[in-house]
Amino acid sequence: MKTSTLLSERLCSHRLSAPACSVTDAAAHMLAVQSQDLLAGRWALACRTGGEPPLRAVDRAFERGDLVRAWTMRGTLHIIPARDLGWVLSVTGRRQRQQAATRRRDLGIDDEMLGAITRAIVPALRDGGATRAEMFDLFRGAGVDPAGQRGIHLLAELTLRGLLCQGPIVARSGIAREQRFVRVEDHIREHAAPDDPLAELFVRYVDGHGPAGIADFAWWSGLTLGQSREARERAAGRVAEVDDGVFVSLRRPRRSAAAPDVRALGAFDEYYISYADRTAVCRPKDLAAVGPGKNGMVRATILAHGRVVGCWTHASASLGSPAELFDVVPGDAPIDHDAVGAALARFTRFVEG
């Protein structure tokens, strides 16, 4: 597949050039949006939605229970439609627990500790949930010290076991950056139940990320290559193979004529992070500037015609600071600085609107 075609197709499948009608529609299309940075995850949904929804529109979707955040794959937090959480974890949960098993044993986390924690937190979560700090206080009350990453690993394990998720945003002045942990049983009203969850995960990945291959799906999902090949086989007829090992959706959205050519994507955005090979969207010499770096961070990016042309930060955009654009090499199209400014201004309207 030609690079220009791949970029055009991915911009559509990511809803960047074919925006969804609502934040919840964008979330359903993407299925899971990486969100260890909560603000970046909320922006990822907003910039895939028409009409420039503000931050408070995304937060209302959490408040209604339409969206939750959880460790859905790779031991990483993602925003996901609440109704899809259970079946996704039925596919990815075992693999995540296997990968974390050694560290959790080192932290002394076992069934006895998890039982004590569960008995302590369930009554306390019935009245609107608890913040992370409040959860850690509950752990201490049960005789478990949350220090040394033990608290985070306990929260993740209880999520993978289907007990917890992160729900409503904690209200505060300025930009809220925290959620309440709630019981899945209390908070999620409806649970989707696809006939074949493994095949469904592959189809939904291709719908929201294609064109993509087996290695890309394996990276995104955290599953083994063997599991990923099985997912592809079980999804036969539900996706289209356009090149050898390259798959696209059978229900691709239509590009909007009003879609901008330049966009500001947040940190860890799916358009960059969710592929094994990112060189289609970012020149090899610029990969180190974007990340992941030694600290695991992946920076917010500027896209021009589907390619990464620079980086920016959420804080600097709100202050009106310019993006850090990469050098233009011979043969590249010139960067439209006014369009870059307009893309950053949209983010500012998102957080301030």
C-alpha cells in the first residue's frame, strides 16, 4: 500500500478526518484510547468528534457512566465505553496478569491480601466511589501498606478481576485530573457480549486503526503473536485484507470535506502509539523526539497531512507558546504555521470552553 493511501485511510479510521457525531460515538469507534494521562485521553476523544466538544462534555460522559477508564491492555490505562469493559478484559486480562505476576509476588500480593482488601473497600464504594488517596487509606485500614507500587498493583489487579473501574471525574477548580474508583457492579448498567470476543477485539482494532497488520494488533492488544493470528483467523470475513497481511475495515467512515490538514494530538495518542512500526507516520530520525523516551513518555504531536511534523505540550499550548516543529527536509511540503497555531488554539478552546 502506498504511504499516501495508508495515511489517508488511517486518518479516516481514527476519526481524525471523519469525525464522529459525539464523544461517546468516537469512544465506541476507537474501543480503547490510551489514557495514562487523563487529560490527553479526553482530548483524544474530543479531537475525533465534530463540533469541537469542550472538556466538560467528555467529563459528562464519565459522569453518566458511558465511559470508564481501566487497565484494558498492556498494563496501561485506557478510556473505554463502559459496556465494552467486561468482554475486553475477558480477552486481555489473563495476559496482563501473567506479565505482572512476578512483580505482584514480590510485593506480597496474593489471594489472602486481595480478599482482605475487597472486604474493606466494597462497603465504602457504595456511596459514589473513592479517589485513589481514599482507596489507599482503605488499604491501610485493612492492614496493607500501599507504598512501593503495591497500591497501584492492587488497584490494577482488582480491575482485572472485574471488581473496579475508574468512573466519574473528581470536580475541582481548573482542569480536573482525577477520577473516582467505583464498583463495576454498581456503576456499569449494560454489558456487551460479543459471540467471539477475541475476533471482536481484532475487528474493532482494525475498524479504529486500520490499515494495520498482525504485529500492530499484537502490540496494541498486548496479546502474543500466536493469539493475534488466531484472532485474525476467527475474524475472517469481517475485515478486508488489501495487501499481504494488511487489513482494513469493511465499514470505513467517510472523510469530511471540512477536516483540517493540520492537527494537534495529545500525548500517547493512538494515531502514533498503537502500532508496532511507527515510521509510516513519523520519520525515523524524529522517533526519538516523540518517544517513548527513557521515562516512558510519548509526547503530544503535530500532524500535517497525516505525518508527525513536531511536538507540543498541553501546558504551553494553553499559554499560547508555539510548537516545536521538526526540520523540513528537501521534498517535504512546507509547514503552514498558521494552521499549526489554529490546531493548538482548538486544544485551548477544549480546556477553557
